[in-house]
Amino acid sequence: MEGENVEGENIVRRALLNLKDVLRVRRGVTVLLRKKVPLKAGLGGGSSDAAAAIKGVLKLWNISVDEELIFKVASELGSDVPFFIRGGFSFCYGRGERVKQLPFSLSEKLSVLLAIPPYGLSTREVYGWLTPPYADPFSVEPFLRAFRELDWQFLRKRLKNDLERVVFERCPDLRMLKERFLEMGAKISLMSGSGSTVFAIFDDVSFNPSDFRDFLERKFKFIVTTFKGGTSC
């Protein structure tokens, strides 16, 4: 996938201007941003760019600051930017800006398939589609326990993305893709974030990209990857 050069106003520029203002520094920096994560795909491309810029500039400027201040700057840019500041397997709560890192070990080798349609979805627009009733409150402990124990049966049945309801009504091809992945033996499959990417996790032994090639190449781009390392914490 070719990168995309980005000029002018963007979240990285806002991140660094906010950081300069908070730290009251006069130094500047020139940033060349080449995006490889697809735009409007629900993969956190812009948020991870902002987090990387904040961490990189602090290192470049040799400035050590309290983590709480970094998180404050990050949370003003977007609810998921603090997650990318910390990274790893985390439980995010509040608006998503409060991040608690969790120990998590993957003893299995798993393949992750990202399927990306030829269109993107605006996060602001997708949230604007939501109407009551919203999801009922629930305890996260059973989910955290299921991840610790790698209880894929529980996760397959109970994991959900509440934004799928409104997106799938308007983009039935994404619903069809998710159902196809589950039929083909995915441990779990969900829309990523506010879309438009749909991801699926497969056993590495049983997963064969050619099973989906004809289906996906009709419309979708796809990326096959794996989790980085065996442990995130």
C-alpha cells in the first residue's frame, strides 16, 4: 500500500502546537508525514501519528515531563490518542482517554486479516448516526478474564462493537464480510473502531489467505499480519 503525503492542517500539527503551548517552548520542528494507514478506516492512523509525534519531539528536544501532562495534551486531540501514547494491551475507559495497561500473553500464533473497502467512514458522521437506546452498561471483568484465559468461545459470542449496528444498516457489504469471516472459522471478527475496516483473527495453522482472495479482490484490499511478539504488557 503506497503512502500518502500530507500537507497543511492535520492532527500532528495540532499535537505539536498544543505541546509547545503547554511546555512554553520556542523551539520548532519540521515534520514530514507520510501516511500508510488508510484514512477513515477505523484503525487509529491519525491518532497514532499524533502520539508518535508527541513522543518523538519530547525525545528530540530532550524534555522530560510528567506522564499526566502528556496524557492531558493527548486527550485534547482525541479520545484514543492516550492509548497510542501508552500502547500495548490496555483497558480504556471514561471517553476512552483513561488507559490502564494490562498484562496479556498470547501463547498461540494467530493471523489477523484486515479487510478495507474502497471507501472510508467519518468518525464524526458515524457517531451522528447513533440514536437511543444505547448499549446497556456491563461489567468488563468477564471480558478481561476471557482475554487472560484466551477463552475464544466467550469472546466470539460476547465481544461487540456498538457502532456496527448503524454502520451495517448503511454498509451491508461490511456485515456480509464479517459474517463470511465467521463462517470461515474466524475466532472473532468485528468492525474496527468506527469503520470502515473489518478485521478477523484466525488460527495460524488453519488460516489460508487464498480462501478469501477471490472474494476480497472483487472489492476490498486486505492485509494479513500477526500480533507483535508473544506478550504485550
